Amino acid sequence: MKSTHHAGMSDLLENRMGVSNQKVSVPRSKLSAGSVVNKYPVVLDDGRTIIFISDKSREREIRLRYALKKGY
């Protein structure tokens, strides 16, 4: 009589608890690192460049700095 136990199933069960198979919880601060929530877009270079800033009052400074860097 054939065994109903498959080799693939035992490997799956043995490796299930392996460290490399465990999902690590990522801190909320790292999840929002690339987020644009609560940021203001500054459109530069006729729409080819968009910079997101957290302080709307710095928009003029950002535009000036970009213009100076682009001049080089």
C-alpha cells in the first residue's frame, strides 16, 4: 500500500517555523517614511520635478534653491 504522506508536505511543516519564514513586524515610523500624507507638493521645472515638503512656508526657499542648482 502506498503512503499518503508526501515529501513536500513534511518539508513544509518542518520549515514553517524557520526564522526566515517568519514575518517581522515593521514599525509604523518606517511604514510612513515614503508617505506623502500631510505634505505639500512643489511643482518645479514645468511639471517634470515634484518635491514634497512638510512646511508650506518653505516653498519659496525650495524654489530658489532648485533654480540655483539647476543653473550649474
